[in-house]
Amino acid sequence: MAEVKDKAPIGSIMEVSALDPEARGDPHPKLQALREACPVYRDQAGKAWMLTRYDDVRATVNDRSLWRGPSRAEKGAIVRGLDDGESARGEDSHSILFMDEPDHSRVRLPLAKAFYGRINAMKAEIEATIDSVLDRAPQSGRFDLISEIGIPVPILVIAKILGVEAERVDDFRTWSEDVILSLNPLRTPEEEARLERGNAALEAYFADAMADRRARPQDDLITDMVKLQADGADISDDEVRINLESLLIGGNLTTTDLIGNGVWLFLTHPEEMAKLKADPSLAGAAVEEILRYESPVGVTTRVVPDEREIGGCPMHGRHSVWFSLHAANRDPAAFDNPDAFNITREHVSHVAFGGGSHICIGAPLARLEARRVFEDIFTRYPNMTLPDQELTWRTLPFFRGLEALEVDV
């Protein structure tokens, strides 16, 4: 049965998000307290459940019978504030992020085939792009690792995959930062205006780009997608456009945070940095441990379609369920010594990318980018250290990343 609410150490799920100053600095103590006292928590005001145990989260995100679309939740549910920008304008969602079946498979499967094929075909170019970012970064002195390495790597990589002109990359970074505000369910009017501007700019860009590729095909993902349409794939122009935008946005900020969080972790855990310096082939395992220990994305959500029991608690149809990926990834029932950062720990699958049919489509690219960075960065900067500074963590709810990270090299 559900734990009674007065046992819960929080009064709202937003108290474990970046909107709360304490949780923004370090969400893990509050999440640990919630997992221990009330692992299936009901936020009545926000009309939301939150699961924090690894077994509950893993089993439920893999349940394909649950809905993903936030608009299917009960009225008043805070999850209904999440959207891809389309539903903000009163339109149906075209993004696979929030699509349900049968549309989700209809769009995701050909998109994934084209996207993964493009990544495999461009692996050498992707790695060369990452190397060029590291080549251009300052070689001595003090610099902001986020702005010099963390930001350029994912935006330049996804721009190359999509076929975006080099001179438009800065625009794309700005637009993607605007549009990712769609994942903040408590947007201010100013943030809503930014979201609308970013949406309009990206919509115009991709509409023009798709028309251009139909007339003048190129060796890029935009061309791949319009060719799929021409070959009979049942995907509309809006669905192609919105999901190309989603690839840009979803892989941009989160991969920046994966790189920044990882460098910060290594600089604050010198024994782990020594392991990686001694054996750069540990970079892949290091990326998985960064994802487990301090993942860029803190939650994912689903909507319950019918009466059922989840985590031992009865739930009603149209109830929304929030899964704390951060709490699940630090659950001692699943991970030995979970609050230790250890790149050589025995492998247990984390849930940083969610799961089921909605597992993050960009996960292979994020892993490739981060692995390449961590294979090389401490060889290039063997004496990198962390100077005294006040760290500022991003205020976007349920995302985890540093706004800046000064390093000495």
C-alpha cells in the first residue's frame, strides 16, 4: 500500500528539482530521504506520483502499456505543462518524445534507422570534429571548460550530422536553449516568449532546409529523411521537422552537461582521474559511471492508462507518474556503495536514458561524444586542476548541469 503522505520528507516533487535552491546544489540527499521514507510518493497538489526505487523505476519505464503523452494526464496534473512546443500552440504533438502508439513506432523506427545509420557512417568525422574542438581549446592558463569544450562538441557534431551550415551553428545553440524550456512545466511568461521565438526560428529553418534537400540532395540526415518520405515512409513534413529539431535540442544541452559533470567529477575525485589517465580505455566505463552518478536528466514521466498497482500502490487511469532517475541510480538495493564515484565498479545497468520504447534515441551519440572526450582530455591536459570558484548549477527543473566550470591547465 502507499506510504502515507505525512511520512514524506517533501511537500512537492518540485522540492527535489532545480527550482529548489538546496536540491539545485545537490539533489541527492533529499532524494535519498524520499526513497527511504516514501519511495512511492503522491504529490496531491501537482497530481503526480514519484517513484524513487531502482526496481520500481526500471520495471515501470520499460512497461510499454503506459502512455507517454502528457496531455493524457488528468486535468490539473503538473505534467501537462510538459510539451514539445506544438501542443503549446494547441496542436497535437509530433515529437516522438511524447507520442504514443501507433504513431510513436511509425515515426521513431524510420527516424532511428536513418539517425543510427548516419552516426555509423560518420563516426570518423564525428571523432575528428570532437578532436578539432579540443585542438582549438586553450592549451594553458585558466578557461571555462563548458564554453570552450562542453558547448561546442555536441552542437558542432549534431550540426554536421544534420547538414547545418557552419555559420548557423551559433543560431542553433540559441534556438535549442530557447526550445528546451518546453521541458520546464512551470515556465514564466518571459520563458514562454523565448520558447515561441525558438520554435518559430527552428520551424522556418527546417522547412526551408527540407525543401532545399528535395531540390539539391546532400550527404546529411535531412536528406536521408526526405528521401525516406519519397520512398514511401508514412511520416509527414511536420513530423520530420519536429523530430529533427528534437534531435538537435535533446542532444545539445544534455551532452554538454554530461561532459561538464564528468570533468567536475574527475577533478573532485583524483583517484578516479588517476585510473583514467593510466588506462584511457576505461573511458567507456567512465561515461557509464558519470551517467549513473550525476546524470544530466533527472526524471522521465508516464501516464497510467487504467486502474492498476505500481510500486505496491493503487493508481487510477490518467494518473501521471514521475520516475526519479537520479534516485534510482543511487539506490543501494541495486548498486554497492552507490554514493561513491567509481569508474571500475561492477556493471549494473543504470536508467539515465530512461527505458522501454521511449529510451533516449540520442543515447548512442551521447556515449560516442563523451567517450571520445574522456579518452583524450586528461592526456591533453595532464595537469588540469579545479580552481576555487562558486559553482552555479542550471535552474531548469530536473536537469543537472553546470553553467560554467573554470579549470586551470
